[in-house]
Amino acid sequence: MSDPLLSVVIPVHDAAPWIGELLDSVLDQDVEAMEVLVVDDRSSDGTAVIIDSFRARDPRVQYLRSDAPGGAAARNTGAAAARGEYLVFADADDLVPPGAYRAMVGSLEASGSDLVIGDHLKFSPTRTWSPTARWRAFDHALQGTTLAETPALLTGRACWNRLFRRSFWERAALGFPNVGHADDIEPMTRSVVEARAIDVVTTCVYLYRERAGGTGGSMSNQVDEVALLDYLREETACAALVSATSAPVVRQQSLLVLDADGWVHLDRYLAEAPSGTPLPPSVEQSLGRLLDALEHTVLDDVAAERRCFFALLWAGQPDVASDFAAAMRARESEPGQFLREWVSATAVLLDSVAPAGLDRPALVDEGLLTAFLHTADRIDATGLAPLVDAAERVLRRTHNAPGGSELLEAIRRAVLARDPEAVRLISELRHHAPVVVDQVTPGVDGLRVEGPAPSPPLSSSMRLELRSGNQVRTVDLDATGPRWLGRITADGGPDTAGRWTVTAGFRLSTVDVEVPVVTARMPLPPLDASHVLQPLSDRRDGWRFLIDRRASRSVLSRFRSAAERLRRLRT
């Protein structure tokens, strides 16, 4: 009997509700000479009966018993029994979309590479989504690349969306460690480190079923201390594997931990731990070893709240980090606590020996001030007052050069002015910025402009600011109803030829704020020379609204225009 082309290894444990669907999807793959090795890990439900029914009607299905308990041992048992030229894994509760295995086998047969990695989707009873939407690894198909050339290959480390040349699997001595959680991240990291050539296909090759956590849920969703320790040890092993590669690869590994997997595992664990419970010594020690193995200079590229969380851990402040993570989870229900912990965390980091890679002023901007901008409108001025006072003390200790968005810089000024009402109103203004112009009615000597009005506390002080060089003109608006409107005339508006930018200005308590004005992608056709003011929409700059003031016209030009208008009227 000739060897099969592809071996599919499927570990199963009490998978009766799903194994039939998975096997149907696997057996439907258009790969000839395929063997399907279903490895039973002590199932006590009807899993074996279902597998037997598939074996009876399809000789490609084989039933094996695992050599030891656990999913890792089951995969290793299947891999050792595999006879195919290629090797792939699938979990019992997932699905393999049509054409997936053909796409991966075809890539390796064309390239001769050691393994191929494909894209995947996740699904639940209510939705389907792409966890790789922001990954760069699947932007383009690749053949014969390496980890050094494509560090983004480290981004995902599941075993089920890749297919291996079995000779490579054996040559690299790949296998799954006997741990209860995160048993694939180390061997999958090792595989891309050891591979001489790697392919990437943009095809979706796997559908991962997202199940609820707990005893009956997916292993990847368990959150107890043992599971966290397993993850930390395996992640530390991954850091050791890439330490001798290259700086970009080490950087990618560190970003993966700090901005994704490490944050997810720690936040999950802390969410289940009783409030105020310190990290167990075993977790602190394992976490410390992992952090020592990471490149802390990547911190500034990590999302602000994760950056702050890990900076606190690096600074030896696990209790503050735990409180901070809890406040991040409760931002919707406890906005005051959310802001309070941001203030507390940044103050602690100003006093601590934080990692060298941490830019404290940037964290204040991207973390603390941004938190106020997105949250302060949900707290009244009385409740905001002590938070603004505390934030002002933090800002006074940092030296931030202006350069953020208009609203972020306005929040900074309001906090430094210790004006909670201004902070609240600026936060509310974010819902209405940029201001939109959705209708322009031209006249010979001016323009009537209008759009949806912001809420009354904001619209009462709204005005348009027109600028050209050092010249500034202000246009008052009528914003008493659901729409604002104003008239920009050649006399009361731009009085010098050239392009004038338009912004919306607000006086919010003691702070002046300006935000962009954009068009609603409405048509703004060119106006003939009889119109002094020409409305424009600068698409390259986010559809910003502009006005072009035409140069003064000669008496002869005006006479010709009047004559032309008269001629059109007569005809």
C-alpha cells in the first residue's frame, strides 16, 4: 500500500457535538491519497461511536488511542503514526473550509519549502470575524521566505493553520510539550525559526470555533493559575528561541507578548482573581523571567493601556498594575475609576525606575489625556474636579511639546487650567468633530454654508475661522436649531485673493478650541468667474473644506460677465 500524500492529525476528547462536522469538512478536501488520524484522548461521551461510523464508510479515517493524557500527547501520537509526505493538524471542534489543504499542498509542491501558513477566521454562534485583519503576514502570498525576511510570521502560533513537510517535522524534532495550556506556541515558534523556507497563502485555511471558557470550554480560554504558569513558561521558551536570531525578530516576539498574547493571558487571569488579591509568588517569578527575556525598548509601539500595564510590572508595581487592569475592564461602568487609575498609574511611573524604552510624556498624551478625552463627558463637572486636579499635577511634571490632535491639545490646556467643565465639553465635542458642511449654496458675492449642529452647550459659541497666511476672518453662525448655517461674503469674509482654510471655533468655558471642517463628499462643481468665492474640498487632506477667493476683476471683465448673463436670460 503506497504512502498517502497528506496526513491529517485530529486529537479528540469528548468531542461528540462537533467531531462529525469537522470530519465532514476534512474528508471533503480535494487532496488525493489522504489519511485522517483521529487520536482519542480518553473520551467518555459518544465520540468513539461517531468516529467508528465514519471509519465504516471511509477507509481514510483511522482511530488511534493516545499514548498519554492531554491534547499535546494526542497530537504527538498522531504525528508519530503519520505516513504522509505532508502533515497537518486540526482540532475536533473546528472546521476546514473547502480547498484549504489543496491550497497549502499546492504551495509546498511548487516551492519545495518546509512549511506553509494560511489565513483563518474565527466564528461563534452569533458572528464570524477575522483575527488577522490587522496582521501583515497575510497581506500577500509568499514562497520561500524566511523568518529573518518576514518577522511577522511570528504573529500567529497556532498549529492548525499550517501544513508541514513531514521530513522537516522530523528533522527539526518538532513536537508538543506536555503542558495543559499553550502547548503549541513553542513548537510553532521553533518551526519558523528552524525552517529554511516558508510559504504564506492568503487563502482562509481554517475556521476556529470560539467557545465559552470554563471546564467545558476551549483550553485557550482557561484562566486558572496553572494555565497562566504554563503560558508564561512556554512564552519564555519562545523568547529564548528567537534571542539568537535577529533584532527585528526579537522585536516582533516582544511586541507579540506585550501588545497581544501576554496582555490577553494576564488580563484574563486578573479578571477572574478576587479583587485586591496579589499575584502569587509563582506567577510573579515566572512573569519576571519572561519580562527579563523581552526587549523593553518596544514599549512605545504598544497600545497605551498595555504599555502602561507592562511598564508598571517592569517597574516592580504588580499591585498597581492589577488595579489598573481592573479599571481598564470597568471603563464603561466606572468611568471615574478608569480615569483615577490612569492618573495614579502615570504618577507612579513618574516616580519609578521605569523601563528605558518608556517615553513618559508620550504615555501621558496617548494614555492619560486620551482617556480624559474619551471618557470625561460621562462624568459631571463636580466629579471631574478632583480628577482634573490630580491630572494637572501629573502634567506639570512632564514636558510635552504640542503636536497632538486639536482636541487632545485642547484637553491638555483645559487640564492645565484646572477647568473640569472645559474638559467635559471638549470630551463631548469629540462626537461632533470634525464639523461637517453638507450644503453650500453659492451666490455671486458669497456662499451660504450649513450642516448638522452639535449639541446646544457646544453650538452656542460655534463660529467659522477663515485663514490665509497671517490673515484671520471670523464668521458668526446661527446654530440655534438642529442645523448650523452661516453666510460667507466677499466683504465680510475673505478679502484677499488666494486659498483660505476653514475651521470651526468654540469657546468652551475658559478654553478656545478649533477643529477641522470637512465636506460630506458632496459635489462642489466649479463656479464660473462671476462668483468671487469658490468652495473647494481637499480630498488629499481628509475632505477639508476650503474657499478660493478669486482675484479682483477688471471693469471690462465684469461688463463681459454681465453681458453674458443677459444673453443667457434672453435665450
